[in-house]
Amino acid sequence: MKFFVTGVGGQLGHDVVNELVGRGHVAVGSDIAPEYEGIADGSAVTKAEYRQLDITDARAVEKVLMDVKPDAVIHCAAWTAVDLAEDLDKQEKVRAINSFGTENIAHICKALDCKMTYISTDYVFDGQGTEPWKPDCKDYKPLNVYGQTKLEGELAVSGTLEKFFIVRIAWVFGLNGKNFIKTMLNVGKTHDTVRVVNDQIGTPTYTLDLARLLVDMNETEKYGYYHATNEGGFISWYDFTCEIYKQAGMSTKVLPVTSAEYGLSKAARPFNSRLDKSKLVEAGFKPLPTWQDALSRYLKEISE
């Protein structure tokens, strides 16, 4: 199959292209930069065909996709700076990328009759309660601009296409770019003690594992909404940090605090990011490994 992957300069897009090429698929990567600007690790993504694309430019999206003519598009590009999205001077751009940019891609996927995978987030829900959110739940109540615009992207895809996968993820980490683990490791090197919230509950997602699942999905026609994070149980950011330092062999002390005590965030964060992943197994897909195992593999990757 021939795939077009957006956002290859980010964590997930990088791993998706590598996974596709490793399985013998043709992968064309894209991002807004003139040339690939992700991690130069010598992997397939650095050698794959690359097309510059501003997804907010509808004509450019049509031109590039009509030229490439993919069998499937995996749309990883997004505005993900949650707090910055709250700034009034940024909100138009956030919506242009997450909502209208996604809609531009969906329209051309319809014209090409190709599959589309849209990467979404638990932030489309209000994050209240303790019950895991089910993938087909339509009780949307985003708490912030990021969540609202990602929901608009979901609705653009589901309202335009029939051959789509909408995959909600949470707490993402990968090799390419910034993430919570890298931040905590850096902070732990310069601080004896760190304060981390313990009232936001969810599960991490390793992009390397997620990329394999996304390709698995695209090799089928089992379309619909899915939730995909690593297995291993629900945890708080505090729990995650403790395990990061434990596996990294660091002695930094971690103090649990509430979100209110921590402060700092412009955007409201969901307390309940638990995602029900049972639909994956029901559809015959292999669940992701545990987050503890994923963390161990990731720490080895970034230490080499």
C-alpha cells in the first residue's frame, strides 16, 4: 500500500513512517518545513520521500495528495501545545491546523476514496468522573481550546468519510521531539525534589508501539473510533514520574501535589484520562505492551 503521513517532524509521524517502510509499504512523509527537520537517526523516515505541506492551505493539500494518490493517509500533524493554544492571538492558528487542516485532508481523501486515520485525544471529553471513556462515547465536553479543536477535527473526518479510523491517545512519548519523560529526566538532574500532580489519571502511549497498531489497523477495513494507549493500568503523573526515576536509577525525590496546588497551567486539564481500550481486542487488534515495558525500552533507546 501507498501511505501519506503528515507531521513526520513530530514524535508519532516519525515512527509511523519507519514502521510502514519496515513492513514493505511505500511511505511519503510531510510536514510544514521545506525539508525533514526531525531526528536525524538514519532510519527510514530520513530517507523516505518528503513533501512540504501546509495543511491549512486547501489548494496545497489538494495538489500534493492528488499528485501522491495514496491508498491511505495517516494524519499525525497537529497543534499540541495545550497551554499556548489558550492565548487569544494563537487560537485562530490552532483551529486552522487542528480543525480546518484536518477537514482539508478529509475532503481530498473522499475524492481519492482512500482511508484516513486521524489521531485524536482524551481531551475531547471533560475528564470528569472515574469511569474509562469508551471510544464510541459522544458525550463531548472539551475543557480547553486544544480539546475543542481536536474534536472539530474528529467531526470533520466522521462527517466527511466512511473509511476512517479515529484513534484517541494520551500522554504521548517518543524519540522525536519533547515529551514528559525527557522533561522529568532533565529536571531530575538539576533538582533534588520535584512536585508532580497526582490527581490526573491516565495511561502513557509510546509512539513506537502505537505506530505498529496504526499500521495493523490500516491493513484492515475495521473502521471506526478506537482508544489506544499502552497497557499496564491507570496511573497518575506522580506515579509515572516515580517509575521514570526508578528505572533511570535516579534518586530524585517526587512529591505528590494536587493540580490546584501545582498551578501554572493556562489550560484546564482533564482529571480522568482513562481510556477504555477493549474495542481493540474485540476488533482483533493486538493491544500495546505495558507502559512499564515501553518506558524501559524507551529509556534504553534515548541512552544509546
